[in-house]
Amino acid sequence: MNAIVFSFTRHGAGISIKLKSYLESRGFEAGCFTTKRYKDTDPLLREINPSLQAMCEKAFSSCRLMIFIGATGIAIRSIAPFIRSKTKDPAVISIDEQGKFVIPLLSGHIGGANAIATGIAAYLKAVPVITTATDVNNLFAVDEWAARHNMAISNMVAAKTFATYLVDCKKVGVKSDFPICGSLPRGLVIADDGPVGMAISLSKAVHPFVETVVVRPRILHLGIGCRKGTPLDTIEDFVLREMTKLKLTMDVVKSISSIDVKKEERGLLDFAAEFGLKPRFYSAEELNAVKGEFTPSAFVAKTVGVDNVCERSAVLASNGGRLLLRKTSCNGVTLAAAVENFTVDFSE
């Protein structure tokens, strides 16, 4: 369950059931919870148990979306002890008991609460109540844009200054390591330096502006090979060391991949789980079909049927991207990294 809906009245419970259908059509797995008095009014309803606060505490770490149907004050008091930061909190939305107003309360941009609230309002024929300054002024929101395009964002203090400059009708700079397609949003200008701006780069160490919001696309793919029985610590230590040499962090990694004979390799599976990545495993035939120049190994070819696992799997996972790190090895682990072909498009 990645979405949870709380209601406290008979009419609110009815709205929650209606919302469950809508949310599931949008890819959420939603659970509807109400008070003991109304839980038997529909088989899809479950009782709030053991308490609303206990369920909210659990939902803050396990759900992407929380919806309260009732007084906004109930929502605010229920979530207040668990609020951490705008980069970690789930999207939280409040809807009145009659379904007239839909109000995003938390994580409007990064968590997508503003966009979700707007969609819910259209579905319920309600009024979305959006209060973030960039939205009400129809301005570019760097945190929302980054989240929507699966990008990591650093320096949220600078992101706030970035938004303030736009609201104050001041220009903000954009410097990108990647080609930009189409026109820039209102208020953004290409620049190499200046007081406030955004840098689009894989490295978060890039700071061309006095206050720089660094936006890093998750477009790096790691290809990994390892000796049978290699433990998690050995794989992790080696990968993190090589990432540090590249001046990159794991939050720009989109996938890890290897050959299918490694699909039960515990250390490799644990490494993927450690960083929330779903591993990809390719057959020797798939890897052999990858075009390019790779570092060959006669031993590997004899053992698994393909002359190189890490480079080929990284390039295949990146849809023919460029090798940023060629095969390197240590303690029975081989590693390569490929970056997707990427273009910045502000119109999407």
C-alpha cells in the first residue's frame, strides 16, 4: 500500500471509496480507513486501528500519499509529530467532508501533492486550493520539475532562493552539462555565473552561481560482475570507492545489471536492495548483441559465454549510452558505468 485515505464521517467514507478507484487508476495501491462507526458501510473500508496517530507514524515512512477527508485541523494535528523535510515527507492532501475543496498540505512539489490534488479535484468536480507561490504565479518550480523527471536535487536552501527570485520577477541562471531542447521557462536564462541559478549535472560539486541548485538526472547505469559468493560489503566498498573517484554519488544511479547466471548472487542482490534499485540480468546472447568496443576477457568468455559482462550490461541498460567508466576490478568484482543519452527539455 503506497496511498492511504482517512475519513471520519459517513459522507467522507463514501468519498474515500470513490477516491480509491481513482487513485488505483493512477497507479497507486490505496487503502481506505475510517472510524469504527462507519467501517461496516462498505466492504472496502477498514477501521482506523490502533489509533490515527499510530497509523500516521507508520504511513510517513511507508506511503507516498496520505489523504484526510475531514477538517484540515485533524490532518495537521495528526501529521505534525512526523514531519521531517520537504525532500522526505509523503504528499499529504486534505479534502473537506463534502468533497468541495482539495488542499495539498505537504510535499506539493517533490512529492507531487499539487499535481495529485489538481487531478483529484477534477475527478470530484471540486476546487483545488494551491498555495505555493510559483504555482499561483504560473512560474517554473525547480523542485517539482526535478521530481517529475526523476532527478536528484541538492541544496534546498538555494532552491527556495531560486523560487523567491522568480516570484520577485528577477532572472535566474541555468548552466547545463547536457544539451537543452526548446525554449526556457519564463525567468530562466542561460548563464555561466551569477547570484542565483540552477546547474544540471551528474556531479553535485558543480557550483557556477553564488547560490546554486544542482539538479542531477538519474541516468547512470552500473554493470557489475563478481566472483561467486562475493559478499555485499566487498561489492559496496568497491563501487562506492569508484563512484567517489568519478565525483558521483549513488543517487544518480538508475540501475545495476549483470549476466543472468548471477541472478541468485546474494551479495549482488543485497547491494541492489541497499540502494533501492531493481537489478537487471541479461543473457549471454543479449550481451553479445550489444554494439561497441569492449574490454575482452578470454576467461570470462569461456566461463559465461560473453567476453565482457560489466561494460556490455551497463551499455545495454543505458540503451546504448556512453561508457563513463570502463571495466575496472578489485577483490573479484568488476565494474563499469554507462550514462544514458540525455537532453534537457523544460516543455515536458
